[in-house]
Amino acid sequence: MTTYKEIFGKYVKNYSSDPSSDAEGQVWYNSTSGTFKSVLASAAWSSGSPLVTARENLAGAGTQTAALAIGGTPFTVNTEEYNGSGWSGGGNLSTGRDLLGGTGIQTSGLVFGGRTAPTTNSSATEEYDGTSWGPGGNLSTARRYVGAGGTQTAGLAVGGYTTAASNATEEYNGSTWGPGGNLNTARLLQNLSVGTQTAGLAAGGDNGTVSVTSTEEYDGSTWTSVNNMNTARYSVAVSGIQTSAIAMGGSLGFPTVTTAVELYDGTSWTTSPASLATGRTAAGSAASNTAALAFGGYNGTAVTSATEEYNLSSSIITAAAWAAGGNMSIARTYVGSAVQGTQTEALAFSGAAASPPAAYSATEEYNGSSWTTSGNMGTARYYLGGAGTQTAGLGFGGYAGGNTTATEEYNGSTWSPGGSLATATRFIRGLGLQTAALGMGGNTPVTPTSLTSTEYDGSAWTAGGTMNSAGAGGTAGLQTTGLHFGGSTPGKVTEEYDGSTWTTSGNMNTGRQLLAGAGTQTAALGFGGYIPGNANSVFSESYDGSTWTSSANLGSGSYGLGGAGTQSSGIAFGGGTGPSPLNVTQEFTGEITTENVKTITTS
């Protein structure tokens, strides 16, 4: 009798618990459950971190883990880069535009055509080197809704709109555009980014009047009609190569959008059982039909920043997300927090009740599900700094009818006086431990936006290094490896502290103040905050020691909130939205990847 080993070249392994990873198709016996199991591939979409700036009619390029989002309505110059977990700012286009074509990779991108005003088509081409855009040769014919394919040195511009739907193809050699073979069906091919200059694909779109299902393949000189798509739609995002493409979303007629996904195998289109979570049109896209990316677009109601990842894989990806935790007993803003606390051992103290504010002295402890009250602070206040842990907390400075120098230490049940600050300060920010803390920035009677930092050794405060930019931002880390981000002016600056000197690092994507933070100097999470015109910010960003990228949005935006935990397991609590203090708690869980383990049965 033929054995499993002879058929598949592998033995059936024996484990007492399922392994954390194994090859797809590998079968093992779980001796604890008494079952045979295997890892199987499946197709699924998962949420990615949102774009920094929501937009539609943008171009996409690159791969799922190194993508570009380029331009978009209203005629923006913005470029964003995706690293597989979040978006960050890239180099700006020279010419702001939407409805443009995009292709290539993140370090060697190409865009062309588009629209620079409601009725003004563009012929401009730009090349990206991973940092900045530079000019390339102009298209022969200015057009918008143009499809794209190929690379930076061998590009393909397909169809689009001049004064009517176009069937023209142009080929790029890295410096100039020349004519290629005409499409059989003239059409608008917005968001098409498929194939190479000698193996291209055009699918869907509209002919200027109605949506089409026609698909054509290009061999470097001639377009040939092949099997149609299953669903006619326009402004559909199509990515991949000629023999392995994916079509995502699109419009079925304004304002109706679709979540439908189709896969092309080089012969025919099939409808995928895995649909987009957010139906959309005019989105950007990148990658292939086994690892795709869809971002931005119009969801039928509004322009969206939503990003989704498609994977045909043996792994299951659970997206990073914020979830509701137990509410605080007291709604409050400008709350103090032990920033070295954890998601299951957090500490909140003092804060303000309403506008005009009334100071609290109350303390609450969080156990991972609910808050309980503990000993009150000696001085009721708000706008204070915080540091330490749930059993060794530190609160200092703030406003108590006037700026205060008062410092208090918490032992897990009661507060006692500590060494006073040298200068009475409100809006002061804190980080570190009870015996090695750092206070920074704030507002003193002499300096409205102080650059001063001060170090605490468990008994006394001494002068630390001078900041480069005004504080009132978010914090993370320890006294000798500290991090401050955002703040009063200009609101995006990040600074790192080495125990004596502050050094600027990569800016945040969204400028704001009075936000909260969690994590370390090289792995931080910033969330919430105040943005003029958007007081209750929901934005989160993740920091890797040099660059900030977008992360999952808070469920409820606020500023003056407390924060603690790590980059992958953070907690946010309290804060305010205008005059209203909040008692909400939100818990952050980073992206998790697990194997798609299935139990083998005979049925």
C-alpha cells in the first residue's frame, strides 16, 4: 500500500499541541485531542492601517509590503508609503493631480497623465526614487483616467479620456513615450496597474457611456480580446500581472459601489468568495492576486482612508484594532497616567471634570476589565505629568487654581509628597519610572511653551537637556531612552532623549498636541490628541525608532487622555471632546498572524 510519505514526501508528525508554524499541507497527529490536523491555504481580506489622508482617484504602485499611494482628489501632491503595517509620508509630486496612472515599485515608481483641474488633462510624467519625484518625458497625448502597467524604464499607458474615451497605448523607455498598439475597446481605465510592457492586461472600465466587461491582453504590439469579466463596473482597481490579476470593488453606477472581487488566471475571470469589507470605487491598489492591497477611494457615502490586504495564504491575519474596555468611574480630561503601566495594570489620577474645569484628586486602577477607586492625591489638579507604574506611580506639576510644583508618589494604595519641581508648570508631560522620571515642556508663569526638561531620582528634580521644540505632546520610554512626539508647535516633531540631550527624529504624519503614548523609544504608539478643526482626533501612529506609520484608528477620539502599555498592547482612557470629559477606555491589540490549522475529518 502506498504511504503518505511516498505520496507527499513527508511523514505524519506527532505533536502534543499544534505547532506555531508548519508547511502548508503538512499533516500531523495531535496526541492531546486525538485528531489529525493540517495547515490549509485560504483567501481572505483583513484590515490594514488607514491612509494618513483619505482620498479618491489616486494612483497605486508597488507590493503589499512596499506600496505607494500617489496623488488623488483634490489634485493633491501627496505621496504615502506603506510598509506592510502602516502608511507614512513620502516625497511630494511636482504636479498635484488626480485620475493619474501609476506603476513600478516603491523605490522606482512612475506616474503620468491625470487631471490638474476639473477640465485640464495632464501629460506630465514623474519618476520616484524612493524619496523624491523627478521629471520624466511627457506623454504624447494628455489624458486622465489613464491605465498603467510596466516599470519605471518600460512603462505602459493605456486608454483614458482626452475629449472622449481613448483606445491609445503609449510605451515608455525611461525617458520618452512612443506609440503602441491600440485597444480594441476605447475606455477609461482608472486604477488599472497590470502587467508589463510586453505582457499587459486591460479589464473593465467604461467606454464613456456605459461600463464594460471586456478584457484584452497585450503582447508588446497588439491587443487581443479574451474572456470578459463577470461584472461590468468602472473605476475598478485592477493589479497584478497578465496571468495573475485581481479586480477589486468599483462602481455599478453612482453612488452604488461593490465589494466584489474577481481573479484572473490568464484565461478566465472567477468571482472570489473573499469580498472587500469596504465597498469602494476610485481606489488605489497594488500587488498580485495572492497578496493584494486596496486603499482609499469612495465608499458610496464619503471618501475613505480604509486599507485592506488580500492574502491567499496558510496564515490568518487579525488586523490591529482598538476595542472598548471597562469605563472609568469618573469621566475626566487632562488626566494623569502612569505611562509605564500596562493594559492590565493601568493607573489614572486627577484630571478635570468639565469646562470650565473643576479639578479632581481621584485615583483609579485598571485590572484589564474594570476600574476600581483607590487613594486620592493630596493636591487636586489637571494638566499634570505622570510616570511610573500602577504600584509605583508619580504625578507632578499641573494646575490647581494656579500652576503647581507639587510632586506626589503612589505606592499602590496611597499618595505621599515627593520632591517639588523647581518651577511651577502646567501642561507638563512625563515618562519613565517613579525613581527615574523625566518631565518636559509645559507652560510656566514665565514661558508659555517651555523647552525645559527635568529629571527625578526618587527624591529631587534636577535640570535635564533642553528640548528643540515645544512640548505638550505624547511620551514613551524611560529617562535615558525617552521619546516625545507632537506638541504645541509645529505639532509633528519627534525628539529622542539619551539621558542628557534631545535629538530630533522623523516627524509624525499628523500634527497634534495633548495626545497619549505607549511603548519605548524604538517601538512606540501615539494616539488621540488635539488637531485644530478636529478636536477629538481618532488617529494612531506607530514608531519604529525613525519613522511613524499610520495604525488603527481609535473607536472614540479625544485629547487630554491617558495612555500606557506597549506598541502592541496599549491602553487609552479618559480625555475629552471639546467641553465634554470622557470615561471611556480603549484597548489596542497589534496585528496577529496565526496558521490556518484545520482538523481532518472523514466527512
